[in-house]
Amino acid sequence: MDTAAAEGGLFDRALRRLLTAWRDVAGGPAEGAEIADQMRACLEAKGGEVSARARSARLAQAYLAADAEGRAAFLRTLAAFDADPTMLQAALKAAAEAEDAPARAKALARLRRALEAPRVRLLTQFTSIPEGVKFLVDMRAELVRHARSDPALAALDDDFRTLLAAWFDVGFLELHRIDWDSPASLLEKLVGYEAVHEIRGWRDLKNRLDSDRRCYAFFHPAMEGEPLIFVEVALVKGLADSVHALLDEKAPVLDPAQTDTAIFYSISNCQRGLGGISFGNFLIKQVVDKLSAEFRNLKAFATLSPIPGFRRWIDEKVAAGDRLLSEDEDEALGVVLAAQGEAAVEEAPPLARLLARRGWHRDAALAEAVRPVLSRLCARYLLGESDGRGRARDPVAHFHLTNGARAERLNWLADLSDKGIKESAGLMVNYLYDRDAIETNHEAYVGEGKRAASTAMKRLARGWV
């Protein structure tokens, strides 16, 4: 099943649903009205609540009906409704010159009102129309594509993110299990939103929702039937070391009561417009609590996680001329490659040549020769390499370390998919969530940059961390 096509189809149907939902509310288009004029009409708030909703619906219709260029223009027009500099200066002056506490309190209230851009009120008005919150989330998804290169749009994005972070506070979210009896529309969205291990069809999906599997998602009351983020869990015996075993449709179904480990093997954010608003840490902790209550037999909670930046890091190091291997390791790999009939290339080190060979992981001699080298480099990458801000360079590692997990074990050739080989040379890692150490690990990483890891992982990375 084509995930991109599935997601595109979901968007098209959502668009048609929104336009239908707003047709009666809008009461017809605002013929000949410029977008800026429509926005000003919304801000003037003439008439009652029905009139206000109609204006908001017509403005939303205009946005959705536009092409990509028209939507970008809409966003730039919206960004122009910023705070009034004259009013702001007057409010600042009044706050600075206030002579007593009551006057200062009044001046500061005026200053707060002056600081709020009119566009924020416009955005808030969209929540009054059917599925208005979803409309805003999707609008922000469009906005972030342009905000990096446009300061005005970046400021608008700041307003968006502040509003959405308040509206989607974890206290408002609802955790629900998704199973095979869930509505077909929700199951279809699960297929479209899966971002880690593509769901290949309904049979694959049914396998992921079997009795020894769990899938949980966060939902928001204002976006019924729309998951925000979901996690897929396998109930197994011991730490999982192969994603293919977890996804094998022919594997026997285990009795959940006989398992001892919950493996989180896929976490997918569903709403691009909520980027930068974190739910994952709360999701994992709540799921751990829910599973612990349901299955007293579960002793360990861990992940089987991808390492998406590992190969890119190796390629960058090689391109920069950095020495990753010792002379003995270079020589040993060169010997193995020569035995395969490959002539040495002076410009390319043996590791780069080996990884460039298509299907190298299927050759037992090559795979065995490079295994200790890649394992050592991967441990160094996860535990020693930073993004320049004191955080783990690998985004998945940063996510789990922030949540209080520890890097427990590397798994050799755990993901043999084209994506797995291309991104991480087939390696995956288990992050262990020890309930007694989560807060300590979290504070050590966030506060001091210390990365919790097992003795085995530290030994692999010795000399680099």
C-alpha cells in the first residue's frame, strides 16, 4: 500500500468534508471581496454570532479553494495583521510613566492588549466553525513550509504555535486504544499516517492489532476521529532484536499473559501542523501505566528503534576525510573486499566501498567483517555525537533520552528493508524505560547532557564518550 497516496487521499476527502460542512454556515461566497477586506470584516465583528461564523467560514473557504501560490499569499496577508506600532508605543509609555500600583496594573493590561496581533483574534475566530481546529492545524502545516525563509511568516508561526500549544495541552488530550473493531475511517488514517514501518495492506494492519499487539493514540475533543500521535506495541518475551519478526504476519500469536516485555516499535506523529508541540513523552508514559495495570506479568518496557541519521553521519565523516577506523580495521576490510574480487580505490576507504556495495548485508563474509566496526561506530554516534546544542545528534535517540529512557542494546541487521539499510546499515537499538529511573535519566540528560546507557553500550563506545 502506497503510504503517500493514502495520506493524499485522506487530505482530499478531509478537504471535501470541510467545504461541505461550511457551505450552510458561510451562506455563499463574498463575491469580489479581497482577502484583506474579508479579514478586516472578521476583525470588525459586526452583527451577531451567526454573522461572525459566516464570515469566518467564507474566509476559510477562500483559503481552501486557492492553489499553493494563493494559499501562500493568504498567509502573507494574514501575517500583515500585526500589532499597531503607534498603539504599542503609547502603551509602553503609559506603563513606564505609571505613578502607582493601580495605574501600573491598568497600563500593563493595556500593553498586553496592544501586544496581541489582530491576526491572533482572526485565528481564534476559526474555532467557531465546524472542524475549525482541524482547519487551523492543517493551515499551520502549510505555513511551516514557508516560515523559514520569511521573517513575517515566522512571526505568524510563533503565534500559531503558542495558540496550538495551549489548545493541545496534554490535559485536554484523550488516550484511546485502536483495535480491529475501530471505525474503518480511523483504521485507514492509521495506514496513511504510519511513518516508521509502512503498513502494506489490511492483512498487515490486522496483524499489528492482534491480541498480542496494542495500538494507542492521543485524540483531542475538537478533532474527533483524528489521531494526533499513535504508538504501536508488541507484547513479547525478552527484548526484540528484529523488526521483521515483530511484523511477520505468519508468526504465531502469543498469549499476552505469558509475555514479559512490551516493545514500542513505531511512534508516528499524525498532524504536521502540530510540529514542535510534543506529545510523545506523555504518550509513552501513559501507555506504560495502562499496560502495567492490564498485564501484571510485564517486567520490561522498551523500544526497537531506528537510527535514521547513522549512515548520513558516516558519509559526512568520510567526505570530510575523518579517520573512523584504525589501520588494522582498514586493512582487514580491504582484505575481505579483495577476496570478493574488488580492486582497491585509493580515494575511497574500505568502509565506504563496502557500504556502497548493493546487498553487502546479504554476503556473510562482508557482513561479519564489518559488524564490529559498524557496532562501535553506531555506539559512538548515539552516545557521543551532538547536534551542536548539547543534544544527541540522532533525533530518535534525543526523543527517547529526553523521555528518560536509556540506550540498552544494539541489534545487528535488525531492519533489512531498503530504508533500514540506507539509513542505519540495518542496525536498530533498544531503549529501555526503567520506571524507577525515568525521572533521573530525564533530568541528567536535559540538565547536564548525560546520556543513560547500559554497560554494554558504554563499552562499545569507549574512547568517544
